[in-house]
Amino acid sequence: TTQNGIQFQLFPSISDIPEDSWDECLTEESSPFMEHTWVRCLEESGCASPDTGWVPQHVSFKAGKQLLGYACLYLKAHSMGEFIFDNSWAE
């Protein structure tokens, strides 16, 4: 998909994105939780998977052939684990 000269591509798994390409977009200030290895471990272990209600839909952004970056995205299939429902611990 292209909009305003920016191309978007969806990836159904972090494993579909080369690790070096993903990590090259990170900076020294980036959270270690955004590293390819961490996200891949979440998906491969099943912690972030369709079975747990987290469907990977990572996206790349390009201008022509130049990679601008990636976004780590998940479609949420339910509200389990949301803070609004996990308030029983406060009582």
C-alpha cells in the first residue's frame, strides 16, 4: 500500500523481517524491548500470538527504496490483561 509517497508493508511475524534490518532502525535510546530478538522470543514462545489474543501485524515504511523504519504492532482479539479489568489487586 502507498500513501503520499510512503509505502507500507504488513508482516504477519517478526521472523518475516530480517533482524539486522529491524535493529538498524533502533537508536541508543531505544528500549531493549524493541529489539528484534526480544519481539521474536515473545512470538515464538507463544506469549504474543493469535492463541493469546495478540496477532502480529508489524509494518515497514519506505520512501521509494529507502527504508524509513518499522512499527511493532499487534491486533488485540480481546480485552483480557487490560489494566481496566485487572484492578482487583487494588482492593
